[in-house]
Amino acid sequence: WQAYELVGGWRQLQIALPAFPWFSLFGRGVTVDLAAGFSLIVGVLSTQTYIQNILFGRDTNASRKGAMLAAILVPLAGIPGILVGLYMRLNFAGLPPVQAFPVFILTHLPSWLAGIALATLIITVVGTGAGLVLGISTMLTKDIYSNFSGNTKTERNLLVLRLVIVGVMLLCLGVVLSGNLSSLILDWSYLSMGLRGATICLPLVVALLWPRRVSPVAGKLAVILAPTAVLGWKIWGGIIDPLYPGLAVSALILAVGMCRFKTDAKSDF
């Protein structure tokens, strides 16, 4: 509400900022923003935390109500952030995007409330990052290292897990420090959604609908090569969104797997 008052209300926002691109769903271009929206949808459908919230509901009706309530509350929770961003854009145009919210907190909130807000922000960032690093490292250790090495010693696996955690953290630090401190967080979010979607979405659909039609080999190739295509497309600067070639690679591999293989047992990918 304070951000809304600082910008002078809706009327002042309309005067200070042109309708396009600031109040358009396609401010960066139709193809770019449609791809971003598609990445969000596919990423949410492919993310374990969102799926668990639906599957672990008390019953179907409770899960449906929870999903509808989230659909209502999430946009409402995002509006204050949008207002803060618009205010900072008008008054601190040269500020890196990642610093906009902390600077607003330090500038316009009482010191005690600013301290609470910044502490909450730090806890959220550290907690989220720690969970993601642990999840990635666990998958690399248990699903890749243990399977291919055949090692079953708990002590050795624990050591490898710790080394992988350090390696993943150093890799993330390198990405952050290599000229990406001023990049938009949303761009990384969309890339994350694209990676998740390209990796999981189509293999998950096939595993649920046609579990006996695709071999485990095709499933494993899809979850390895699809995100590789996304990253490669992003690095080499393809024209279209990286999610599209990633899904195309996944679909092609699974289609070939469905045509060439029919297993008697359920697929295990």
C-alpha cells in the first residue's frame, strides 16, 4: 500500500508510464511473453512440489479447492511486488533489478520492520538455495554415481554427496559472478521452468498414459538430452525460446521409443 501511495495511485502510474510495454501482457513481444507463459505452465506441471500439493490432498475435492485458492491468492500476493517494482523503476531507473526490493525496504520502511523483512528475505533465499542444491546433489549422487559405480558403501556415498554439494555451489557462484549480477531474476526463473519442463513433462505424461510403450532407455535419453538441448540453445542464442527445442528433442526420442520398443514390464524411468 505504501508503494501505491508513493507512486501517486493508478492515475499517476498511467501518466508516468506508457500503456505499452508497462501495462501489456506482451510488453517484450508476443512471441517472447507467450513463450515465458508457456514455460511457466509446463514448469509448474513438471515440478515435484506443485504435484505433491495436489496428490497429497485429503481427497480430490480438497485438492481442487486448494488449487483454486492458490490461483486466487498468488496474483494478489504478486501485486505488491509489481507496485514496488514500478515505483523503483520511476525513481531509481539505474538500479540493478536484484537490488530494487531491498533498497525499497531500507528506504521506505521503519528500521525494525525493514530488519524483519530483510531477515525473512535472507532466510528464504538461503533456504531455497540449500534445498535446491541438496536435491540436485542427491540426484547426481544416488541416481547417477551410485548406479554407474555400483558403490553401496554409505560412507563413500556420503563423501561423494558432500563433494558434489561443494561442486554445485561453486558452479552456481561462478554463474552468478560471471556478469550475471545485474540480470533479471525472472529470466533465470523462466530458464529454470524450461529446464524442468523439457526434462520431466513429456516423459511423465508418457509414463502415466503409456507405461508399457516406451523402453527405459528412451526415457533416460529423453531426460538427459532434452535439458542439454535447452542449455545449448540458450548458450548459443537461438531465435526461439529454449523450451521449444527441448520439448522437441524429448518428443522425438519418446516417439522413436514408442515405435521401436514394446516392453512387457512397466517402464521405470
